[in-house]
Amino acid sequence: MNSDANKIAHNEGPLSGMRVLELGQMIAVPAATHILAGYGAEVIKVEDTGAGDGLRYFGSKKNGISGWFANANWGKRSIAIDIKSEKGKEVLWSLLDTTDIFVEGYRFGVMDRLGFGYDTVKARHPKIIYCASSGFGPEGPYADRPVYDPLIQGLSGWAGMQKSDGQPTLIRGMVADKVGAYTNAQAILAAVIHRERSGNGSFVQTNMIESNLAFVWSDVMMDCTLLDDDVQHLPNVLNSYRLYGCTDGLVAIAPGTDKHWQSMCEVLQPEVYDDKRYHTSVGRGEHNKEWMDTIDQMVKPYQVATVVDRLQSAEVPVAPVMEPHLVHTDPHIEATGMLTESEHPVAGKIRHPRPAAHYLGVELELIPAPKQGEHTGEILREIGFSNQQVAELTNLGHVK
């Protein structure tokens, strides 16, 4: 539908030619549309005419672009609209007339009250893919409540599993929001396939609590799955997850097979293999804490580099534990080119990941994360507004 996709992706990706309209803040919606931009879609981010996306103001920032915002909004253009005003609503409808995929992140019912609920939009655009992403969904006692990442971590079991000194704690990352984002992107892509096959649009309804419950259930909630009285409950392996201390840092080691364990002993402390309790996965599981304490003692005399080199040479899964500011220096990450540096027009030098999915012969070139309303006039002129109309809308505060 969109003929201007080459402004976003210099080479064609699988979603090239599709226009995505985003009405969302923070992570769950913006990170989802960022994923779509990485597949070649043109993404237009709709912000309000006030402060804009709140993610602009968290953490390290420069000239209205924070690190968080830059990472979740690479590859988009921004238009600022007051969608509560009648003129602003007219502008949003004009944008929807050119849109393939509409993604909004309001609490359930808000878009209906604004006049842009699914039924209303579908009546005008029956082939549109409309994704409504909320915190708690349309039903239940929490449906009209605001939500942020820590609430979902608390409710879903995430925090209950991440214990520190025996007490639940939060993962130091917006994991619940990002699970919601990946769920949104996955569901939208399924709807794209459905439309290609049937010619019909879709209403995709997602929410953070259900997305996270589905995500955590296979492992975090493994002990809450089998419900009969005669179930044999063994210690949850996740409870024993740990890192191991060397003389100069920490390593992550996962000797998951009998062969891994034997090889690890051979290259670090051969006499440890004499303990037959650990020869099989069953034995290691039954004596899990003692086994991991043994690993701790095995690596303690060595430097990180020594442990990593010896275990890698023996094909035992191992990795150094990197501080965030050093991740880009890892030789594998460096060699893949996953992290790249570029010059942002207002935020300066930025390090960021390229799209994680690879397509044969396609290297997408995404535009930098936008300033609030940076492309308002440009987008309005593209969809048929004259320079005079753009100036009037701006002067009256309907757009910014």
C-alpha cells in the first residue's frame, strides 16, 4: 500500500511496502513495531502533542532521545497529533486510510471512546490488521487498571522465581514488556499471512499478563503443571541456576550431558570425576546443590580466561559473565556485527543492535529514532495535506 517504504529500508524485506501505524508508549507496542520495521515495514509513530512517548525521558538521554527510546524506535518516523480534538481525529483517519497494520497500546475501551475502536475502523477499512495491546485485556477485575512491567512480573511468577536471599525480586530488565512486544509482533505476522491467504483483515487482541503467563509456564511454572496427588516433585532446576566465581570474575557453565561433565573434570580437576554420584544426569539432579558447589570449587582457583579456554576446547558449554558496558567487546559478538555504531542526528554517536532476523541477500538500513513530531509535516504532505493546511493544523495545536 505504501509507496514510500524505500525511505525506511533501502533493500526490500519481507514486509516492504506495508505501512504500520503505531499508537503506543514505553515498550510493549513500540518494541513490537520496531521488530516490524526490522522486517522492512514503514512504521509511523503517533505521539501526542504534549510530552510524547514517556520512554524519551528515562535513563541516559541527549536532546530528547534516551537510550531506551532509541533502541525501541529505530526505523520509525514520528508525527505528533492531538487525537482528542476533532481536527486531530481527521488527521488520524487520513493516516489510517493509508495504513496496513494499526497497533495501539491503550487500556481496553479507550480507543472506542476516542472513536477509533476496531469495529469503527473495520467498517471503513475491512482489510486492516488491528492489534489492540493492553495490560490486562478486556475482561476481569483488572481490565481498566494501568500497568507497568513490575506489576506483570509480580503477578505472572517472574518475580517469585527470581529469589535473592530467599525473597522474590524483579528481573532488572523490562522482561514483561518485551514478552508482550514479541507476542504482538508474532500475532501481527500471523495476521499478515492470514490476509495474504484470505484477503481478510484481523482483530489481534493481546495483553501483557496473558502473554507472560504463556511465556513463563513451560519452565518457571513447571512445578505448577502436573496436578495429581501422586506426582513426583523434584527440585526445580531453575532454583539452582548460578554463576561461578573465578579469581578475576564470574563464568556461566552448563555441563548438561554426562560427556560434558566428564570432559569438564578432565580439563580442570580429574580427581573430581571419582565421585560417582555425578556420573549421570539423574545423579546430578538428585544431588544438584552439592554438584554445583563442587563446580564452584573446581573453578575457584582459575582466572576466567583459563576456565573459558579449557572448557571451550573440551566442548563444554561455557561463557564469561560480561558487564553491560563490555558486552560489545566479546569476540563472537564483535565478529557477527550484531552491534553497530552510527551517528544519530541529535543524540550523537549511538551503539545499537541491527535487526536480529536475517534474510538472504537483505540488509535493511533503518532510519534513526525520531524526535517528537520530527516528520509531522512530511507525513501530512505525503497523505495529501497542503502546506497551508499543515501550517494551520500546527498553529492551532492539532499537530506538532
